[in-house]
Amino acid sequence: MSPETNDKAGTAQRLLRRFRERVAPHVTAVQDKLPEPLARASRNRSVQAGAAVAAVGVVGLVVGTAAGGPSTPEVDKAAVAAPMQQAPQQQEVLQQHATLQQQPTPQQAEAKAAEPAPEPEAPLGPPVEGIDVSNHNGSIDWNEVAADGKKFTFVLATDGTDFSNPRYSEQYHGAKDAGLIAGAYHFARPDESSAEAQADRFLDVADYQSDGKTLPPVLDLEVDPNSGGCYGMSVDEMRQWTQTFNDKVKERTGKEPIIYANPSFWRQCMGSTDSFDGHPLWLASYGVDSPTVPSGFSNWHFWQYTDKGSVDGISGYTDLNQFQEGMARLEKLAR
């Protein structure tokens, strides 16, 4: 072998040694992250692939040097800069490992299977007619009310901190006994006591039961009957009082309360906040063909459209209401 050939062979061996020194740590790092069966297969395949790559590398380097290719330093820099290319077998092993990681554990699969399927949305239907009453309506023949086509009612339970409807139990349970869906409402007076105190007192009187015939409790928000204003409270104070009342109702019943309001009150005293958009809205709006939804709500659910209604079984005027979404959704709301 000529001296020139010996020099080329020596150069090739040095480059091969550098190549192995640079590549081996990367291959080992990948194998260390694999599960043992996959790592063992990867090591076997990488040995075979490494031998093939080394052989090709030696030949290429010898030929390149003989042909006047790049000098050793230039080849060395190129080897460092070039991205690592994974052999096809190694790519397959990594893909199998990724697939195993994505598969749920038996415990996760069992927990998912135990989750109840989401209940389908009840179908929309034609509006449902109902009423709301208080002690001012006196004794009511609820069977006649039902025969007149009314399907639901709201009954005043409490007002502020010191008034309870003396006819509440009679009216509330009488409506249920006649087949109507019933709900209780509280007339809020934020200037009289804390929201927690009024909510607790209201719920103690209302005696909410999740019996499939009871609508969520109602917070009746209206302007101060004495001054016509917002009970001497700022918009932020009114929002906080309302949120605290609703939180207490949710804590004790598990239900988001229905909010009763009219557009002018919501604008004046609540600043058109959208903080309560997730609550069902009972909207008061008289003398219109279709109510205007207050800013801050997406839609209305109940609409009190007159306070001069006439209903069989009730002496004098009473408030008339509609539930917009049909009987099936009304029944679902009462669960």
C-alpha cells in the first residue's frame, strides 16, 4: 500500500471515529426514553443500521478525499451542523411508543365508560301559559285555573326581611295539587338586610323540593317601591348583593335562581351587566307584541305580559305570563 493510500485510510478511520463519537450519544438518549422491549429492539436495529452507515461513511470519505474533497476540519464542521436522520426502523419504534402513550389506561377507560351520557336537549314547543299570584289574589280555585289552560304559576313567598305571604302554603301547594308546575319568588329589598339573610329567610318559607313539579327559586328585582330608585345603592353594590343572594340559593338548592326584572331596572340599577346571563330570565314588559330583551341577557324565558289578566278561579285581575320554549323544556326546568 502506498504512503498516499495509508494517509487516506488513516484519515478515514479518524473521521469514522469522530462520527461514532458524535452519533452514539444521540442514539443512546433516544433508546433510554423507550420502554425496555422497544429499547431492546431499537438497540438491535441501531447496531445493524450503524454498521451500514459506518461502512457507507468510510467509503464516502475515502472517495471524497481521493477526489480532492473537503479537508478534515471542513468535514468535521459539516458533521456537527447536519441534522440527525433517524433510520426507518428507529422511526417505527418511536411511533409505536407514542401510540402506547396515547392509549388510555384501563382505569381511565373504565372511568370514562361510567360517565353518564349527556341528556339531550328537550324539544322546543309552542309558548306555555301561566300566572303569578300573591296574597292579594286571595283564595284561588286551582282546578279552575288548570281547566283555563294555565300550566304553571309563581307564588310570592317573602318580601324583604319582615313579610311572608300568609296564603303561601295554600296557594303554592294548591297549584301543585291541581297539576300546575309551581315556583316561589322573593321580593328583594337590598336596603333592609344582607343578601344572605334574605335568601335564607326566603328559602325557609319557600321549602323548595326537587320533586319534578317545582321551578327554581326566583329573585324579584324591582325599583324601590318607596323612592323609585335603586335602594340608595350603587350599580356595583346592587350587582354584589344580587350575586351573593344567588350564591346562597345555589348553595342550598343546587339551582341557579330565576331573575325577574324589567329592562329599565336592569339598565338603571344593574348597569346592563351580563354577569347573570346564565340565569333564566323572567321579563316584565307590558303592552308590546314582543318584549325587548335587556342588554346583558341573551334571551328571555318567562314573559309577564300584563297585570290585568282574567283567569277562571281567581277573583279580579292577575298577572299573565308565557314560558317561551314549550312544555317539554318547562318540565325539564322543573326537575
